[in-house]
Amino acid sequence: MYTLVLLNGGSGRRMGAPQPKQFIKVNGIPILVYSLVAADAVPEIDQIVLNYPEGWRDDVAGLVHDYAIRTRVDLVPAGATRQASVAASLDLCAHDDVVLHEAARPLVRSADFARLIAAPERNVSYMAPLSFTVAPVDPATHRVTGYLDRDQLRNVQLPQKFSLADLRKAHAFAAGQDVVFTEDATLLAAAGLEVHFVDGADTNIKVTTPTDIHLAVSLLHAQADDE
């Protein structure tokens, strides 16, 4: 069985909204609810550790109740960074294997969780091929400093799954090195732990800006038409 750590601590500053972005409604439903409902339908997930921004605990608990989420949900305050939020959630995990997801990725389906869980390796992330060219640069001088082969690069997505023990080792490594990562697949790799990937989809967007809201509306309409 698996614990889902659902990261839900965003403040919505880049969205310019008066509330955290996960409470913004897309097609009449708060963004957070999409991931909760998708995970709730996965039998292998029988615990959700859900964090919340400061001052929004009751609102998060209210959504869990209002949308009749049957899976056990344990609430934990969000940390100052994404990495801190994951670390604060680990002690609440009831299982030796953990799925990580972000509430800001509402396009996730139950089948996406199930496919990830079915992957034979314990440390696995969804990742998508890059459809654009990236280059290393020097921001101070605005100089392009080299070349990167995009065939050897991937857009890191979520959900991801990890051994709880390996997650603990990786976060201990980050704390010891005083470094901060923006997601956990590269954190584990930097800590010397083996991580695999499965191909993700370009529709698995993260809602960060107002433009992303409009895109999510369109993609969720299309997703509903396919079901």
C-alpha cells in the first residue's frame, strides 16, 4: 500500500489571486479537488498526507469533507519551501512507499497514479520529452555558455513514487549540504540514489500563472469528453 503526499502549500503570489491558487475554481471545482478525487479512486493509496498554507487548514479540511473523500487524510502545515513541505510530511507516512503529487497539477487521472504504482522500480517519476531547445547561460552577462542535447533531457513531472527510506536519506543529504531542490527525483539522484522515469504527457501541466488557468480549463474539458 502507498501513502500519497499531496503538496498543497502554494500561496498563489504568481497567480495574483487573493487566495492560494489551489482554491481557485476550474470548471467550477477547486484545483485541489481534482487530485484528491483522482487519488481517492486508487485502491493502492489508502492514506493521503495533505499539507496546507498557514491560515487555510479549515478550508482544506472543508474541501475534503465536502467532496466526500473516503481515503484517510492527515493534515500537516506546509513548510517555507517545497522541500521543507515534503520533509515535514514524512513522519506522518504510514507506509514504506510514498507517492508525491502537487495539487497544482489538476490534470492527473487515477490511471496515472495506477500506472506509476505498477512500475517495477520503487523510485520512479513521470517525465516528458522536451519539445523545445534549452541552453546553459550566464545570467549575469547574458551569454550563452554551451549546448545541451535535449534527447538527454526531460521535463520532470509529477506524480512520482519513492521508497520512504530513500526519501529520508535524500532529504538528510539536502539538509547536510544546505541545498534546496524544487522536486524530489533530482534530489534523490543528487544524493546518489537510483531513480527511473516513465514517459509523461505534455497535458500534465502545473498551474502557476493566469494563462495556465485558461489552459487547464480547456484541457479538463477535453479530458472530460474523452471519458
